[in-house]
Amino acid sequence: MTFTNTIPLVTSMAILAVVTSIAAPAFAETYEVQMLNKDPENKKNKNIFKPAFLKINPGDTVKFVSANKGHNTQSVKGMIPEGAEKWKSKISKDFEITFDVEGTYGYKCTPHYAMGMVGVIVVGNGNGNLAAAKSKKAPKKAAKAFEALYAQVTE
Ligand SMILES: [Cu+2]
């Protein structure tokens, strides 16, 4: 008697598992980060990533949009989690990257690093490498910008 009850349960669980694994990638999202000469909301704010701080889930994608020419995005050495791939995009080109490794990612615009054009992306829980990222030296203006961004990492 219990035999007949067990089969449908196992079958439905198996179906559920298959449906869940197929459906999972559909929930991955794509976020946009604009690379700008000026902040449209504050013209004094020049050479920026907008938004400069982003919190996403593992598997999500970030598209860096070359809204104004002359910018790129490059991971900062020592500011990404262990096992994560570094990146460097071409100047004035859109660039997409999918993040699978949890942690905190500090990145910069290569030509405007000294001017403080930086951003931070937190993938899942950012705490794993946060202390290491914070301790990494950067040019004065970039260091100040990173400090404000890293302060937003809450978990
Ligand atoms: Cu730039």
C-alpha cells in the first residue's frame, strides 16, 4: 500500500527538480551601468559610472554602456574575490560581464582612475574579500570614492 503512494511523490519531486533547474537561469537579471562624462543630475560630478554601486545576485550580468566616449571598465587588481576573472573593456565600447563568484568587486575606468572614476559591484554576499579590497591602495581621489562605495557593502 505504501508502495503505490511513494511512486507519485518521487515522480512529482523529480519533475519539480527538473522544472526548477530549467527555470533558474530565467531569473538572472541584467543591470546597466552608464559610463558618463557628467552626471545628468549634477553636472559638477564628472567622469562617473552610474550607478557606481550595484548589488546583484550570482549569475546576473552587468552591461557597461558607453553613453559618452572615452571610458572603459577594468577590474582593480586585489579588489575582486579569489577565483573571479579579471576584466578590461575597450575604450568607448559597451561591455557585458556575468558574475558567478560571490564577493565585492572594485573596478575603474583606466584613463580616469586618478580622477576617481571607480565603481563597486557586490555579488551576493560581499563580505568575503571586503577587507582585502579595502586595504588595497588606490590614487587619492579613487581611494576616497572607493571608501564611500565600500561603506555601502552591508553583507
Ligand atoms: Cu572614464
